[in-house]
Amino acid sequence: MRHRVIIIAAFVGLMLFLVWFGGFLIFNRTVFSYVQMQAAPGNAAESSGAEYAAPGNAAQNRRTDCGEAQAYVRAMFDDGGKRQGDFVAYREYRQEAAGSRGVKPEAAAGKSEDRAGKSEDRAGTSGVRAGKENVVRVIALYLPQYHQFEENNRWHGRGFTEWTNVTAARPMFAGHYQPKLPIDVGFYDLTHDDAMKRQVELAQNYGIGGFAFYYYWFSGKKLMEKPVYNYLANPALNLPFCLHWANENWSKRWDGGNRELLMEQTFSREDFEPFAKDLLPFFQDPRYIRVNGRPLFIVYRPAPIGKELFRAFAAYLKQFGREHGVGEPYIVATKAFGFYDNPADWGLDAVMEFELDNIYGLRQKNTAKIDERADFRVFDWAEYINSGKMKKDYAFKTFRTVFPRWDNTPRKAYSGALVFDGTTPEVYGRWLDYAVKDTKEKFAGDERLVFVNAWNEWAEGAMLEPDRRYGYAYLDVTRAVLDGRFGAAAAETPPVGIAVLTGGRNRIAKAVELLNGGYGERLLISGVQPGIGLQVITSREDIRLESSQPIDLGYRATDTVGNAREVREWAGKYGMKEFYVVTSFYHIPRSRLELEHEMPEAVMHFVAADTPNVSPEWWKNWRSFRFMAAEYTKFLLVYAQYNLLGL
């Protein structure tokens, strides 16, 4: 009998061990898969707490075909099978799903066929809307270089397009968001109307009043003109448009300088008539943007032409317009390269800001270069906007121009690039909101124009088009501003937090990286030892804290249970419903159980910090085996406590 009891006990013990060990293998396979997510900031190993983000599935949905990291989850819609699994910007979808704007998520996520189908005649009414007293038209500058043409093949190699530089971009410093890659329209070729059709749909859906196409005319020689002429020839592309004459030299420096000159911009009186005739078909098009009945024509840089010659050209063009029944063109020049003259002295009707060339007042940031050969400067753009330094008064009629963001390292990483750090949809929204309100105050009728630079300057990091980190957020903010709900929407949207649970060397560095990258508005460091301040914490070389970042220190937590309670109190204080949790990969399952127990309704994204002292080949390393076995056992005890015992 005794032997039988021993045998049964041994058998039961063996079965329990096998069950434990089987679970241990699954546990290790799961947590070590999080290690692969550590390289890119914002890659969540798991997301929980939201019915539209399946717990545990976020990791598999974070990468695209080319393996680039994304700040998205795969939102699974239940709309009768119309579409399942479209990528949308996570935070934007969360806001829509919460009903904060009173619309269905699928109608507002940005990639919805329903929304695209409801564009109706928005573009066709853009010209009419301008006549309404309270309406501001937002005109987005548009680069047509997304196709092959002979000169670029000769100068830069066969097959070159704007995407060549965009896809070759790499981060130049820690936390640098590159490459910036598109979603939705994708890597389009503008020789195909389908791409422009989708761009028009997006622009209409988000309130863009028209495109200002860059137009390259060199004394009769035209470059990259095919997309513009295709647009002109297709009346179904019903978004209003105008031309922006990019009258600068073409060089490999991309900034109009004379070094490595490819195409020189010359202009003389002999060019007046052929240029005017070239412009006439555009001015005659019913979609062409007009100001008080006059076709809007933008000139990038009058100064290289010279005041006397440019005045003569402006007078000729206006007379030509009258004689051909299109009216006198309404000529606007940019203030690029320090053009501060009275526009009337040049025959201009107005000027427009070109903020890139007015970076005075920005604080330059010290950044450690990844590649010492690189030549770039980084400026604190968020500080510039938040402090209101973009609010300038002018003596002459000046239209506001807003940049969503700027980073031209894809073009000029080794020849004087500029990076405006801290550019987020919210920062852009504050600037655009100011520009729209200021325009309403200072202008009336058709002169209520605000320009956005740009719709699709991907190689300069200046675009409204959807990208893989921010999704449709920049477009959505544009719509919110124009609808007068930007401030209200911001007030209704709870802040997103970042909580790091101390206990691993690299956890804080990862959390600060997320904070600097704009993934959250506030950081909690939970479980700090008494007497340790922020200065000590951030003194490590791998922690680069940007200025004025809101960080809170929690001193009460001494274990994971304490961490969860500390995070709950902190989130409640600031009204947070969503946050990123940074901890070591092996700690994610247990910390998730504790946090979900404390905050079952919160949306949490768990991000794995680098943990080099635990070997992925734990079965070969006794120390790693013991460590992982202990962590797994702790996890089982917590799981049993909350799920089996109901404590």
C-alpha cells in the first residue's frame, strides 16, 4: 500500500511537473518573442484593455512587408464583413471608437470607403465656400516629382524618383524618426490617375481647399510637368488647384544653390509671352483657384529675377489675363530667403510665409550623431510653437503658411539638413489653429487663405499624407481645426501616459526614448529608491532627456503589486485612460496581470526594454534557467490569485 501511494504521488508529481514545464516552455517562447520588438521605440509587445485591440496580438501586427516598425495596432472592425484588419493610427481609432466625436469609427479612421464615398462635391464647392464670410481655404503645396522623367534618370540614375531618397533615409541620431514611409496611397507613381484620385479623396475628406502644384518652367523647358498636365486633362479630379512657379536653379544640393548646377533658371522679357501662353490653359480651367475672380499664381522667388524685370512681367501677365478673359492673375510671392520688400513695389498682390527660412528664435539641440560624416542641425520645434514664436505681424499683406513637420535629411543628411524635432499632430494643430483664427480676423472673403507646406514633401519630412507612425493624424487635426473643434477635441481626449517599472537597467532609457518620440505626454518612473532624484536617474549616457519633459517619480512601490497601485494612482490623477508600460520582456506577463487587476478598463501597451543579462538560450545557461523559472512561478501564483481563487 505504501509503495502504491509513493508511486501515485510520484506519478502525480511527474504530471504536475510536466504541466508546469510545458507551461514554462510556452511562457519562455512568448516572452522571448518580445525581445524582437525591442529595437524600435513604440513597438508594443502586447496591448490590453480595449475590446478593439486583441490582447497579445499587437506584436504580430506591428510590422509591414518591409519590416519597418509602426505605431499601429490592427483594428478589427465588425461592420458586416466590409473590411477587416485595416491599419489605422491607434490613438486616432481609439478616440473615434470612444465616440468622442460622435461618429462611427469606420467613418472616421481615414481609410474608410464610406468616408471616401461621402466626399461628394466638397471639392466642387471649395470655390463657393471661399465666398462665405467665415470660411478659410487651406491650400496644400504639392510636389509632382513622384515619377520617372528623362532628366532625373540622367542626373541621378535610371529609375530615380522622390521615393529613392525617402526609402534610403536612416536615423541620424537617437530617437530620430526615419525613414518616414507612406500608407494608404503608398509609393505612388503620379503618371497614373488612380494615385491622384485617391489624393483628391483624402484632401476633400479632410477639408483641404486645393493643391498648389509646384511648376518647373525654365525659359520654355519644363520638368516633371506630366502629373500637372494629367490633372488638368482629367476633370474628374475635382479638387481646386493653382500653380506655384518654382523659379530656382536645379542642383544636387536641392536648395537652389549654384553648386553642381543641373538646370539654370534664367528669365528675360523674351520669356513673357511664351510663359503667359503656357499658363493660360490652367487659368482657364474652372477648377483653378481664384481670389476675387482672379486666378491665383504663386512665385517662389522674385528676387533672382530682379525688381524691374519682375514688375514688368507681373504687369504683362495681368494685361495678358485681361485680354484673354481670365482676369488679372492674383500674384503672390513667398517670403523665402528673406524677401521682406513691399509686395506692391514688385507688382505683387501679396506675399506668403515660408517658415523654413525664418528659423530665428529656435533653440538648437545638442544631438550625438550616429554617423559623424553627417551635417545637420536639430531645432526644438515644439518649444517654438508652444511659446507662440510663430505669431508675427507684418506691415504688408501676408498669408500664413504652416508646416506640419520638417526633416530634410533624406535629401541633405550630409550637406546641411534641418530637423525640426518635436513636431507632432498636436503641435501642428496649435499652429494651424492660430493661422486659421488670425486669417479670419485679418482677411475677408476669397483672401482668407492659409497655406500648408506641404501635402507630399516626403524627402523634406513635410507632408500631410498618412505615414506609418502617425497614420491619418495630421489630416484629422486639419479637419478638426477647420471644423472649429480642435481645442474641444484636445480637451476631451485624455492624455496618453508612459509608465516604467524600475528593476532593469535599460527600462528607463527605453521609456525616455518613447517620451522623446511623442508616444505619450507624461512619464512615471515607478519604484524609485528613496533619495534618488531625476538628475541622478538621467545622468547615464544612454538617457537623453529633451527639455521640459514632464516626468513624475514614484517612491512607494517596492514590488510589482506596488508598481500597479502607483501607476493606478498616477493615471487617476491625470485622467489617463491609455498608457505605455515599459518593463523587461520577462516581466510583461506578470506586470500585465497586476495592472489589469488594478485598472481593468485602461488601454495598456507593454513595451519590452533590452535585458542583455538573460540569455535567449536559457536551457544552456543555468543562471538564466533559474531566473526564468522563478519568474514563471511568480506569474503562476499571481494568475492563480486573480483568476482561480478570485482574490
